[in-house]
Amino acid sequence: MEGNAFQDCMDRLGLELHPGDYQPVRAAGPKGDTKNDGYCPKARIFFAAHATRGERIDKTKAKIRGDLEGCLQEHRDVKVWRFLTNDTLPGEVDQFIDNELRPRFLGVTIEVWGLKTVADQICKLKREQIDKVVDVNFEARRLAPSEPQVVQLRLVTTGRDLWPILSASMAWMPADEPDDCTDEEEDLIDAVVQTFTDCLEISEDIEVSRSSVREAQRGITGLLDELRAKGLAVYAGAVDNHPIGGGAAPLLVTMAIFKITRISSRP
């Protein structure tokens, strides 16, 4: 989501996260929205929602500084100032917030919710709440039981191939345990799945550095090699017709670890 659509979505998220307290704010008159996109009068949490995807770093820094200073000037007793964005902030912007703004405004908790943090907060909600926030009726768009859903899986052998899948994922569903694996194989699979989960959670932080990404990719390649040495292989694919997909990158990705078996050539 971009622009006003993103701000509207963040208003809906605020209403679900802070029921009975969150108050949406719209711009009006010469003072606009008084540097306040929405707030919680009781908890004293103030929100600034801004779509930064594709924006220049200097413009993002100026926007954050201006919104924070304006909010503190216009409003009393600000306990938490929360900046919401539809992107992962570059390291330079995050450093600017931590090194310059937080020490300057010690009495205020300054939070940054990037794309993955926002998605994580949404995923913690109940299904009907998620419907409201993202403005999609999942029940109405669910595939009919008789309609097949086919996912084309491909073999993944390197961390470079798997990283785009992990870094683009918003949440991790519980894994199904295999039935016919040895204890050693199950332990290895558990370790691999945990590493994949960790990569998903920290990818937003390390993607600001190409060297960090390459190091993570090499670590994943090592795990894939360990699986292969035990006769296990990772396959992955995207579901193109997922209810909230349809964009350039479908939002539902499935992964599977298969045991490689040798088939006899004899009839």
C-alpha cells in the first residue's frame, strides 16, 4: 500500500490494537493534522504513518524529524511516538533515529515499525480483525473445496536461491513434522527450520549490508549441504492465487523438506 491507502490501513490497525483508545486524525484547516496521524488519548501514544518506499534517504530523515518535533510541540505528555512505514528503513535512517533523535528526546519512547513489524502485529490478530485491517474478506475469497490449488515446487540448493523467499516472507506458520525420519534427521530438520525462522525475523536488520546478506546466504547453503548429506532436500514455491496475492510477489510461499529415495530401475 502507498500514500493515503497505507495511512488508512494504519488507522484500521490502530483501532484494532488499541480498542476504545485509538483516535484517527485527519488534516483540516491551516494547521493540517498538527503532526498527528492518530493517537491514543489514554495511553498517550502518537502515530506517524508515512509510506517511505522508494523515497530518498534525506527526505525520509527530514520527514521523521519534522513530524516528531511538530508532534512534541503541538501535543502534551507524549509518552510514545510511533513511526509506521511500508518499507524497511535504510541503516542510515535507523542510525539517525538512534544516534540523534532518541538522545535528544529522552522523555519519549521513539518506535519505528517497518513493514515486517507491521505485518507481525497484524498476524497476531484474529482472522476477522485481519480482514478489517487489510480490507480483504478472506472467507469470501477462499477457494471452493472442489477447486484444486497446485503449487509448483522447485529444488533449492543454495542460500542465494532461498534468501529472497525468506526475506520476503511476513510470518512463519507452524511446521509439520515428518513421520518416517530418524531422530537424527528430525533434529537436523528442527535446527534448519529454526534457522530459517531466525533468518526471516532478522532479515530486515541485515539487509542494510550486502556483506551481512552474503554471510547469511553462505550459512544457509551450509545447512542445505548438511541436509543433502543426510538424503534430504528443500523445495519451495509460491501460491499465485492466494486470496491476498495477485501482485508482483505472491504473499504465500510454501516450503517442504523431502527425503530422497532411490528408485530401482528393475521392473
